[in-house]
Amino acid sequence: MIPDPTAEIKQIRHQLGADDDFDLNRIFARIQRIQEESGRKCVRLPARKPSDNKAMHRSREAERSEVDNQSSPPG
């Protein structure tokens, strides 16, 4: 049976975080420095634009709300 590596991964992650006092900015800076020092090409993707957050499937409540708004004559 193959041993579960989860405990070892968590222990390594904890040690790496402790090396930088669990400061995300320091951890990120160290990762970037390691990437640059490696000499390997790192892919940098452009920032993603936030979506307009429209639902893929409309709920019945949203459909009812639109019908109610359309059927009411103004004033």
C-alpha cells in the first residue's frame, strides 16, 4: 500500500511558511526570487478582467422579477 503523503506535504508547507514568519508578501517575494534565480522561463499571463457576474442559468425568481417590472405601467 502506498503511504499517504498528506502529512509530509503539510509539514513541508508549514516549514516553508515558518521560514518567512507566515508573511504572504515575504513568501511571494521568495518564490519570485527563486523563479528568477532558476534561469528557467516562467509564463506570466496578463491579469484577468473581472466578469460582469451574470448567472449561466437564470433562476425562476429572477424571471418573475423581470416580468413584474415589465408588466407594471409607469405611474
